[in-house]
Amino acid sequence: MPGFSVACGRAFYIRAVKESESLCPDQTRQNQWTGAISEAGIRARDRQVLSELLGWGIPVATVIGGGYDNDRAALARRHAIVIEEASRLWLERSRGSS
């Protein structure tokens, strides 16, 4: 995207994380950085970030990583959240434009 610098990307990410903190009052800032975030918190964060990007018309590709857990079902559930939210937003937008 012309004019979209790495610094701008970092600033956007930091802003999105700060906004997601207000959506997840059950999580502390420290917990977000150490990985102790609830599935509801992950969902709220991902939806917020994806909504912002969609609103700005910025294309998105997701990459799943981290969140290691011996409980593979729980790990798969957490990893699926970003895909579920992207799909939900895409469907909402598709229905709104028809």
C-alpha cells in the first residue's frame, strides 16, 4: 500500500492493542503481553483489529502462531478465533452491501 510505512504499521498495532484493552477489562496489560488472555479477550481484540483494517480498506492476511498448549483442542479453538472473526466481518459487510 503506497504511503503505508512500517512505523505507521507499528503505530496502528499499538493503538489497536490499547483499544482492545478497553474491550477486555478482565485482562491486565501485563497479561496481554504474557499470553494470559481469555478466549473472549482474544475474540474482542481480533474483531477490533480486523474491523479497523476493513474500515480503512487495508487487505488482511492472517498467520496463526503462538498460544502453545498441551490441550490441542483448546489451542485449535484459540487459533480459529481470528478466522471466525474475519469470516463474520466479511459476511456482515457482504450482507450490508447487497
